[in-house]
Amino acid sequence: MKKGFTIKKANSFAKQEVDLTETPLFFPAGFEKVFLAIYFVALPYIAGLLFLFFYVAEGKAELFLSLNDESSFILTWAIGYEIIATLILLLIIKSAITFSIQNSKKGRNQHFTRP
């Protein structure tokens, strides 16, 4: 834990703080925006290339190279962007469900009595 920072438990999933240092990606201090831009361009393109290679070309290098010659950078990037966006949305839904389950378990220990 960093000095000067306090961790507050959020009551709502949407009110949680986002800290880029806790992400699995590498964000060096002072260069967060530069690396975010690099990741925004590179990761969807790589995901698009992997999708084209394994799913469309069925892992065949000759077919993949012929597809790669005909497809543009932006088309490959858009395919990868949609794949990554879907994965991120699924991760957000999973995190929200996990957060709800953890908060509901905390509430079970409290007894509610009528006044």
C-alpha cells in the first residue's frame, strides 16, 4: 500500500476508484497516457491478426498471408477492437457479479429487527 493513500470500501460497484497501477498492463509513472495510446493501437491489431490467423485462415500460413495482403490495417484493427471490447465487457460483468455476491454475504451477518 502506498503512503498517503487510504483504501475506502465502496458501497457501489460503479463508485469504485480505478487505479492504472493495479492493471495487468505496464504503465510506467509519467508515461501512462503514451502507453495507453500504444496499447489502444497495438493490442486490437494483434488480437485481429490472431483472429484472422486462427479462425479465418484456420492456422494455415499461406491462406493467412493472402488474407493479410487483401485486408487493411483498419479492418484488422476493428476486428481486434471488437474482440477486446467484448472481453472487457464480460470482465466488467463478472466483476460486478463478484462484487454483488461479496456485498450480499456481508449483509447476511447483520440481523434486521423491526423497530
